[in-house]
Amino acid sequence: MRIALGRRGAPVALAGCASVLALGVSACGSGGEAPADLVAGKQVFVEKCGACHTLNRAGTKGTTGPNLDDAFRQALADGMNRATVRGTVWDQVLHPAKLSTNSPAYMPPKLAEGRDAVNVAAYVAAVTGKSGQDTGVLATAVKAAGGGQPAVAKAGVLQIDADPNGQLAYVTDKASAPAGALEIRSKNASQVDHDIAVDVDGQTQAGEVVKDGGTSVVKVDLKPGKYTFFCTVQGHKAAGMQGTLTVK
Ligand code: HEC
């Protein structure tokens, strides 16, 4: 269990709710505001949060920040209700607390604001700690990443873009190219850092790390065989941002 919740006990959670109410946003469950939109909240989560956080129901596997299924498990078991979790998450999104002094990782403030922050907090609070999969409209809220058509090299260029919604995946996990000189290009439309790399003769050859529409480019010379293409940003390959390149 992370120290996080030990430190953030009930008083912190209540403070989260109080500040929510102070701003007139009904993220604590009452009030006359429109109810949170969980579908929109899931989409925001996958796009803005999932690269750093694991959350089972959202299908995200980021490891930079704490696992958000584990984060509230003890507190929920101890009787904290999900409305309070919602206030805590909302507060964290707008005013990220540095939870442990020896953690080098950092959560940028205001990744989501306004309704987006309300919706994402509601979604996290609704699903945290739950096994299995989302059902109903939530099941199809986010398109599964990585299942696109295999990439095929054309005129010495192989294009394998990163998932445009920020999921830790390329648009496809299969690619093929003829042996010889090859330029691998990976456009990244998301706001999450990615590159593209291949191990050649035991050495990792990587393009530059890009985001916001940048393209990572790596030039390699490949003999026939099977290679793994992957993202070198920490935790991304392990979370599934990789695929197989077959060279013939
Ligand atoms: C760039 C990586 C990154 C992104 C993106 C990110 N977070 Fe975080 N988050 C962190 C880190 C790191 C921590 C822990 C801070 C610490 O330990 O000092 C954290 C902590 C948290 C916590 C507190 C968990 C606990 O143990 O109490 C919550 C809740 C949270 N994030 C939710 C979100 C939500 C919702 C989003 C999207 C709007 C988001 N995060 C986006 C890195 C990130």
C-alpha cells in the first residue's frame, strides 16, 4: 500500500470536498449542477491520465504515477464513500499534491478543467478498485488502441503512428519491410511523450521523443528477421507500446 493514502486520510478528503463546494461545483454528489458524464470522463481519463496511471476499467497501464485502483482501495474498505473519492480526485487534478517527498515524478496541474475535471473525477471514483470490464455505453467509450491494419513499408519508409488519443500503443502492433535501409516514422498527435525504436544487433536505435503532432524518425539497416519496435519512454513498452516488425 502506498503511503499516499496514509497521509491523505479523511481530513484531506474532506478538505477536497470543501474546496469543491466553495467553488460551487457539485463534485461531491449534491447540488443543482448537471450530473457528471461518465462516458466523457472515461475519454478524458484515457487521453490525459492513462499514460501515467494504471486504472483497470479504463484499460490504462501507465506507471509514472500511482496505480489508481490501489490508491483508494484501503480508504473505500475503511468506509470512505465514492463521492468523497470523487472530491479527492477532482482536487488532485486541479491542485496536484506532491504526495511523497522522495518521489521524482510530478503530476502537471490542470490537465483537465471545468466539466472535464468534474467528469474525469466522477469516472475514476465510479470505477476505482473494480475488477472486470466496463459495461453498457462505457464499454465503447474509448476505441481500443493497437488493432489497426499492419503497417507495410513503401519506398523505404515505414509509417507506424502512435495512438492519437494518448493510449500506450501504436496504431498497429504489426509491420513488415524488405531487408536493407529503412526509415521508420512515427507521428504522435497526442500530448504524451513517445518515440519509436528498434534494437539492432543488441543496440537500441531510437528516433527523438516527440508529442503534439511531432514525428519521431529513426533510420536503420535491417537484415531479414523479426524485430520489436517500441517506445523508449519509461514504462511505455511494458504497458504495451510495442509491436513486431517482420523483415524479409
Ligand atoms: C505526467 C504523469 C501524470 C499524469 C498525466 C497524470 N498524473 Fe496523476 N499523478 C502522477 C504522479 C507522479 C502522482 C503522485 C505524486 C507524488 O507521489 O508526489 C499522481 C497522483 C495522482 C492521484 C493521487 C493518488 C493517490 O495515491 O492518492 C490521483 C487521484 C491522480 N494522480 C489522478 C490523475 C488524473 C485524474 C489525471 C488526468 C486528468 C492524472 N492523474 C494525470 C502523475 C500523473
